[in-house]
Amino acid sequence: MNALESNTSPELASVRGAALPSARDVSRLATSAPVRIFACLGAGWVALIFYVFLRWLTSSYFGPTAPGPDHPPDHVIYCIRTFEVVMTLTALWLFTECVFKPLRRTGELGSDGLLLISWFSLWFHDTFLNWTVHVFSYNAYAVNFGNWTQEVPGWLSPRSNLVPEPALALGLSYIAQCTMGCWCTMAAMQGCKERWPQIGKATMIAVALFTGMFLDWASEQFMISFQLMAYLSTVPALTLFAGSLHQFPLYEAFFFGGVLGFTGVVMYFKDDKGFTWAERGVDKLRIARTKGMKTLVRWLAIMGLFHTAMFFFYSLPMQLFSINGGAYPEGVPSYLRNGICGAGTPYPCAGPGVSIPRREARSLPSQAP
């Protein structure tokens, strides 16, 4: 024992010993780092979503957007109602199989249940491409209660509360179409792996991304065909059927479809314990010792990863295209324009040479003119 050690009191030694983590503690902290980071991000997103939706639900403008004087053809109404029923039934079936039954059987959620709930929450980002300029809208004849985006901190485009976000047709499609779309990207990767066993991870990831892009294009072009939605201002050189109500910007498929493929990649490449990269280390956390807390932490971690990816790889880059879009197609009906811009409003619709309108400072219209 040297002089320093001999002059150290037991109390000081115990304090010093407590201040220095053991090798086991350091190892636990390192292996649980991913889940700690993403769970914190997820908690932040949950808090933001709760704040925005609470303000929206208690606002004076919460309620259906009026479709205006124009009436769509009967087949459009029929297609919208059919789509709402199909999405509702599919979402209920998936929720029963992926959430209700596993909770009842084991007391915790598996990866499919966590994926389903996380995708449903990503509906929060649905019309974020209108953040700076109004370039996209839905049909006001769909079941809707307006839109929550005016409550998002930093939101710029005015009257976005009038975008009729379809609660059944789109809200539940984030459960039905997006969850099953993610499964399709995983199936595509697995199929390639079985067909070509030597295929590399980079190629499999590319397969997933392109599968997600194709699925997004097919799904959205189908919904555009019966006027459930409309891209009103797009970059013509990067748009299919440019200049018509059926136009579809290819960069939408690239970004949103890319996020869809990304979620498939995340859910496909799991470790031997069945955890995605965001969840790894959850079994090392003391707070996650019970089934309920373990499920909560896993969900928050997946939420943190998916919402952050959606924001930085969809919501933000889409603004570059929104502010550089072309003019609206001629003859946009009132149930797609929704009193946000043009005749009867103080705002011109987006297009070349049109300045970006500023958000109204105070009152918001509760109905379209």
C-alpha cells in the first residue's frame, strides 16, 4: 500500500469507489445506448403530438371542412365511401391480430404491434408538405374534422386547418396500407435472399426502398384517380400527368416511399433477440424489467426512430419542391380547393411568381367560403 492509499479514509474511499462506475456498469450503458437515445426522441415526439392534438381538439375550428358549391360525380362519392369501409375493416382486423390478441395472450406487444401503432402515429406528418405553401389537399366529402397543422410550432402556410384530413380513408390507411406495405418490403427482401443467398445487405436495402417507392406510387395514384386527394402544385418536370387533377409528383414516391422502405429495413434486420437497432439494449435497462415497461420503452424507441426519419427524410426535403411548384390545374373544384386560396380568399394559389403567403396571426376560418 502506498502513502496515498494509506492516508485515505474509508469514507473517502467509499465515495471515490461510488463515483467510478464498474466495468459491468460501463458495458450496460454502452449496450443500452441506442434504446436510450431513441426512446428519449420518441418521448419528445409523443409530447409534441399530444400538445398539437389537444390544442386542435379544443380549438374553435375543429370540425368538418365544408365542400363548397361544387359536387363531385356520383362514382367519386361511391369510391370514397367504399375505400373508407375497406380501410376501417382492414385496420380493425390488423389491430385485433397485432395488438389485442398478443396483449391478451402474453401481456406485451410483438414487433408487428409496435410497427402498427407507430405507423398510425406517423399520420401526424401526413400534410406536412403544405408547411410553407399549400400544394396538396383532400376531398372534403370524405369523413373529416379539418386539420391540426395550424397548431404545429413554426407552421407557416395559412388556413391549413381547412385541409380536410380524411379520418377513415387516410388515418386508418396508415394502419392498413402502411403496415402491410412495410410487410411487403420485408417480403421482397426475404424473397431476394432466398433466390440469391449471396446477396449483400446494400442490395437488399435497395430492394426494400424501391419496393416502398413503387407501393406508394401505386397506392396514391389509385386514390388520386377517384379524387380522394390531389397534388395541386408540383414541379412539372418531375410529375406524371402534369397539369391535370391526376398529376402525381415522382419525388413524393421517392421520399414517402423511401421512408416506407426504410421501416421495412429496420423491422427486417433484427438481432437474435428479436430487437430492431433502435430497441437494442432494452433488456439492460432497469426501468424495463416488467413486460409493460419493456413494451413501452420499445415502442418509444421505434417511435423516435420512425418519426425522426419521417421528419428529416420527408417533411423537410418536400419543402424544396413545394416552394418551386407550378400553377394549379385549371378548374380545381371547391371540394379540393377547400377555400384555402383563390377566389373568395385573400390568398392567391401557389405557382410561379406567386409570393409565399404568411400565416394569419389571429383568427382562423372554421369553414371554407
